[in-house]
Amino acid sequence: MTTSSPPPGFETSRAATPDDLKSLPSIGRQAVQALEQCIKSHHVAEIDYTDAEARHRTIHFRAAYIRLNSAHHVVVWGMPEGAEHWEELRLDRIGSVRDTGEVFEPTW
């Protein structure tokens, strides 16, 4: 695997603060905890997600960063399993997160 540059917009984002995380619905706070554990252990996360067009999907995701983006949304940046491009998922659109236990080697 090649090394990836930081996600687009990373420079204009900042780390999410405890106050940012408190603003999330309770499922969002639970998702943050599961995602933080997946990031720490380099495990693939299985995420139930609803996009802006209200389409539901389950994504196997290699999470890398939890940040506040320039639009003031708490997001997780990472790469879908099998892809080498960054994707940004809004925490307020995540229904649930499960740790698959599958280990990956970060490329960032």
C-alpha cells in the first residue's frame, strides 16, 4: 500500500472538543467511542450510515480521524475497505458502529 496524503480539507478542520461531542445525539456519542477504539486498535469499523439523499448503507471503514470540519459538523475521516481514497462521514448520520475485529495497516 502507498502512503496517503491527509484528507482534503484536513488543514481547515480541527480536533473535535468534548463540547463538540456533547452536541451529538446519544447514538453519535456511542459511535464516537466505538470509532475511537477502532482508530486506536486499527480495526475495521462496520458503520450503518444514512447519506444526504436519505440512502442507507453499511460501510466497512478504516477510520483515521475524528474532527470538526469547516461546516461545523463532527466527522470521521477514513477509507472504505478496499479503496484508497478518503471519505468523510458525518457523525450525526451514523446509526451504529461495530468493531469487526479485522486489523488493517494504516497508510496515513
